[in-house]
Amino acid sequence: MTLPPGLYVVATPIGNMKDMTTRAVETLASVDCIAAEDTRHTRRLLQHFGISKPLVSLHDHNEREKSAMLVNRISEGQSIALVSDAGTPLISDPGYFLVKSLRESGCLVSPIPGPCALIAALSASGLPNDRFAFEGFLPAKSVGRKAVLMQLLNEARTLIFYESPHRILDTLNDFYQVFGGDRTMVIGRELTKTFETVLTGSIEFVLQCVAEDANQQKGEFVILVQGAEAKSQEGGEEVGLNKDVLLRALLKEVPVKTASRIAAEVTGLSKNELYERALILQGKRNDRI
Ligand code: SAM
């Protein structure tokens, strides 16, 4: 098959080789070269499908310099495929800068769709999927993670995150502290692989299951959380219910002034009112309400 010059963004399996699409195989077999996140990993994939092609490494640390070279090659008439280690390139993976540069240069960029962990997890989650927000990986440190979660406290759409095995338990603990234990959470673990599990229940239940079973802490994870209830007409009322949860979580990490400022930004409530409330929670003022 002869392909027109351009970049072909090719999705590859997230664990199960049988999920490789016919078009993905045909495209990889037809391009002039393949830009890959990890060339050794991609070579194994190509071997599995009996394909032999020149590879160029393109990862987070060299994407800018490699993009210029790839844009040139495509402008000169080459067809190039972009793959990542698993799933759809650019989704929490390299490729954004390259695709943007090619679009700006007026070159062809064509998707060859296929597996994607967040879509696989959402499709099997049982959570509302008409509107959702993909947040990728949360920050590695708990303080940063909680700050992001606090900003998402009132998001009504289903929330989707990626997480790695060495942080899963800490991250679930942070969810519990910021969101409370009641919302529905789903964890898609090792999707499409031998030990695939989809765990569903309240945040409290899911946290307990993962904490008590070391096997549930292994592998690759997609975390999905039910969105916040719709806001009341009065506005801010639903936030008010969570105001103390939010302040308590912040007060564990930052001084009271910073906590009330962040809480005000997140909730839209008055900074002074939140400052007073924070002092009450700390036992430094009497609760006269
Ligand atoms: N581009 C990929 C995609 O389309 O899903 C995601 C790449 S990102 C670097 C890797 C993360 O995706 C993992 O840490 C995990 O959170 C999630 N992931 C990838 N494969 C998975 C699987 N089989 N089951 C569950 N989560 C997976």
C-alpha cells in the first residue's frame, strides 16, 4: 500500500496484542519510517506482526528537536507513523508538539484509531459517559495532588485519571480525604490483560479493597470518579456542604491564610468567611453557628 506523505498517528494495544487493528498493521507496514517513544519496545511489537521498518526515537525529552527533522522529511514526501508504548499516542504520551508543528506547516496528519485506556475503562465503568473530564496523571506529591483534586471537587462530569502502581494507594487516600468516602469510584486495572479487574463501589470501599489486597496495587490503573451533584439554584450551597472537607484537607498541608485563599478560589465563597471557618475548625475560635 502506498501512503500519501504525512504523519499517521497509530494506536497500538494497551496489553492484548489481539487489539491491534488491521489498519494499524497495514499502516506500520507501509510507512517509510516509524517514530516511537521507546524503539526497543516498538521493535518487539513490529516483530510480533512481522514488520521491519526504520525507527526514530521520539520521547518527552527530544520531541522538539526531532519534530523539526520529521516535519522536513514529511515535507519532502515521506510517510511517517507515530506510535507510543501503548494505546493512543498523545494521550498522556509524546506527540503533541510534532502534530502541532505539522498542522502549522499544512502537512497531512491522519489518525489510525484503536485502543485507549481511558476510553476502555469508561466504556466498562457504568458511570455517566455523556460528558467526562480526562485529567491524565495527578501530581506525584500529595500536596499537589490534593490541590488539583480540590479544584475538581465541584466538577459535575465523570472524572478520569491515570495512575501508576507505586502511587495508587496514596492517591486513593487523597481522594478519600478531599472527596470524602461516598462518591462512586471505579478502578480499571490491567485492562485487556490476564489480570484485568474493574472494581466499583464508594471511594471508601474501593480504598479499603485496594489497601487490603497487595495484588490490587499491582499493574496499570485508570481511576474514574462520579462527578459532583448538580449545584443548587442558590449556588454555593453544594460547595458549602464540602467546605469543611476542603478546609480540613488544606489545613493539613498549608497555613490557615493560604488554606482560606485556595478554598475561596475553588468555591467562590468569601475568603474572610472561610478564614473564620478555618479558625473554628482548628479550635482557635468558638463555633457560634
Ligand atoms: N496512551 C495511552 C492510552 O491511550 O491510554 C496511555 C499512556 S500513559 C503513559 C500510561 C497509563 O495509562 C498507565 O500508567 C495507566 O494509568 C494507563 N493504562 C495503560 N494501559 C492500561 C491498562 N491496560 N489498564 C489500565 N490502565 C492502563
